[in-house]
Amino acid sequence: MKKSAGTYVKQANSAIALFVYLTFTVFALFIGCVQSVSAKQVNVTDVRFSDSRDLARIVLEFDEPPSFSYFSLANPERVVIDLQNVDNAFNFSSIGLSGNKVSKLRHSTPITSKDSRIVIETNKKLSVRLFTLTPADEDVKQARHRLVIELIDPNPPSEVAISNARSNNADPNVAVNALEPDRDRDIIIVIDAGHGGVDPGSIGPAGTYEKHITLSISKMLARQINAQPGLRAVLTREGDYYISPNDRPEIAVRENADLLVSIHADAFTSPQPRGGSVWFLSKGRADSELGRLLEQTERSSQLLGPAADIIEDRDTERYFAETILNMSMDLFRALSYELSHELIKDMKGVTRMHKSLPQSASLAVLTAPETPSILVEVGFISNPQEEKNLNWAEHRQRLANAMYTSIKRYFKKTPPDGTAWALAKYSQPLSHKVVSGEFLSLIAQRYGVSVKALKMQNKLNSDLLQVGQVLTIPK
């Protein structure tokens, strides 16, 4: 039976009505889902605080990405941070505040009942910097979303003031107890992930950004270091944001680091070059940095410490300071070279090396004056095969493993004074293996102990020794 035109019109209208109804229903469900997600309460899972000479840092960890706003108030000085849709059940009672910048962390009345407001009371006017860190790469499965609050002192106490505080224990602007180094402190290793933020670094043929590769390897290395008692890693950046190359060594200085490792991926105009390399500061750049440091106000007096008080001639004082600093920088360059050699040995087991010996260069990131510093090129991202390798998480982990192995072996052999590793090494009893021609009195004289003490320590009934016999030297 043939349908009329009116019938077709009615059917079309019904279909349109049904389509509009379904579209509206789906849209309403979508809006409801979005509102439901946006209404989900965000929880604070951890709060951490740290303080250094010119910077106090507060890190809040969340189970979901936080939304926030902030402003500063004066008389008294404080920073107010509003966290949208964040549960305010967390408290600051367990946070140990140190240093001379932050006097109190507390809650205040939030904008709405679903929000949280944090007030940071400070002892002076500080610059404020806030940024979020998100676990974006696949190597950080357990990481939380973080809000980092940095309170920067534009006029931090000078090294002279710190030295006076240590001597007199009287400067009210310096937390002296926080300045005194522990005899069993951790070995601090600053890990610098090259580039970041608006600076992507080199870009591989397949579009891989150097900044992502360096951050991933840095985090892998930091996790291994922090898992080892006696070692502590500090990352110059934990997310995708920019830090000036000149500011990176300043972080090592601020953290009183025992080592700075800067991680990069090389590149060239052609795809053929490949392989890793390790770099340390050139002598020419070290000399120019020495001159720059000596031009800083009272730098020579700071270097000489109490000796500066008995040197009346300013030119003589500068001469001594220059000699001391020169020797210090030469020492740290030598240590950097030694560690570079160790690292090349271990990297050879993971990747081809473009340079088989440590290379020196004038690189800004390596200019921390009193910190051994190395720069590691993990490969040529401009080489298609090496770009593919660097995009492989297992290869990046192997590179991090090689760096960790070298660093651990190096510090086991030469632990810095005042660290737990140094205390453990030098508190162990000495041993001596007897060789042909040695006798007991000679060994006792060599180690500055008596023959009687040496015999008692080793339960010897006579002065006779055997070649190859191992003696324990009494303390």
C-alpha cells in the first residue's frame, strides 16, 4: 500500500523528536558526570616542610589534582592559600618548623564549607612561588599530585652571619641549631634533569623531547639513591617547568650538596653520531668562576674564617683566600674527573660511549664552586636508534642503574667528612696482612700502637708472624 506524503512527514517529525530527546538525555548525563567529577572531594595525604639559608619549602600531596589561589597580607606578614574542594581534615601539628622564615602554619575560615584555607605566618616579607607537580610519566606510578609552595628570602643571612652564629650562638635571625651539621648526616646528591618547561632541549626525529627523557631518568636515579640509607637525592625539578642553567648550581650550593649530576641527551645536525659521554668543568671556566667569587662582598673573609681576623693587610687576605679557593676548586675538579671515569666504566655496560674518557667544557650547570659536578649525556636523541632506546623505560632504568652504581661505589671509597658513611668507614677496625720481612714491632710502630696492645688484640702468645697472616690493629 502506498504511503501518503503526510505519513512521511509525521514519521520524520517523530524521528527528529526522538533524536532531540536522546541528545538532550545524553547531554544531561554528561553534565551530571562532569559535575559529579568536579564535586569529588580532594584529600591531602601528606604535608612536608624544609628550610635552607634562602628558601623555605612546603609540599602538600593530594590524591587528585588540586585547584588553588593565593594572596599575601602584611602587618603581620602572611601568605593565604585557598584550596578549592579540598577536605580540611588534615592538620599541621606534626610538622616540625625549622629555620627563621616560617613561624606558624594554620587553618583559617574557607570561602565555602567544601574548601580549605591555609595561612602561612612568616617572620619577614618573603617572595612567594607556587606550582603543581603531576605524575605524568609511566615511571612514577605511585607518585601523588603535589602543590609546592616556595617562600624565598630576598635578603638571606650572609655566610659571615652564619659563621658568627655558629661561633657566638647569639644571632636571633639564624636558627643556629639547624646550621650545625650532624656528624652522621646523609650524603646529598643533587640530580639535575636538563631543560624543562619552555625549553624542550633537543628533539628527536620521532618527536621525542629531551626534557621528558632527562626527567624520567632523574626520577629513577633519585628513587634508587633515596632507597639507600645514608644517601639523599634532591631533584632540581620534579616536573615540566623551566629553571635557568645558572640557577641549577645554586640549588646544589643551597642544599650543601656533596655531588651534582646533570642529565642530558646529546644531539647533532646529522643522525649518525651516537653514544654517551660524561663531562666536568674546564680549567678555564673554573678560573673565571674563582675570579667572580672573589669579587663578591667579603668573600675572602668568609673563605679564611677566623684567620681573617689576624690578617690586617687586605691584599694579603685576598691572596690567601684566592690560594685556598683555587686549591678547593682544583680538588673538586679532580673529584669530578675521578667520578666521571667510574661512571664511564659502568655506562659502557649499558650503551655505546661516544667519548671513552671524561671531557671538560665551560658549562654553567657545573659551576657550583665547592661541589663536585658532572654532566652525563645519555646518548644522541638525534640518532633514530638511540631515540628509540631512550623511549624504552627499561633502557632508561639501566642508565639510572649505571649512574647509581658508580655514585655508590665512589662514595663508599671516599665518603665526605661528617657523613654516616664516613663514620661507618673510619670506625671499622683496621687490618694488616703480613708480608715477607715484617715483624711485630715494625707493624706496631707503623700504626702507632704498642706491641703489647697488638698482641692482646690478636691473642698472640709470641712475636712470631706468618706471611699472609691478617692482624687486627687496635684503636
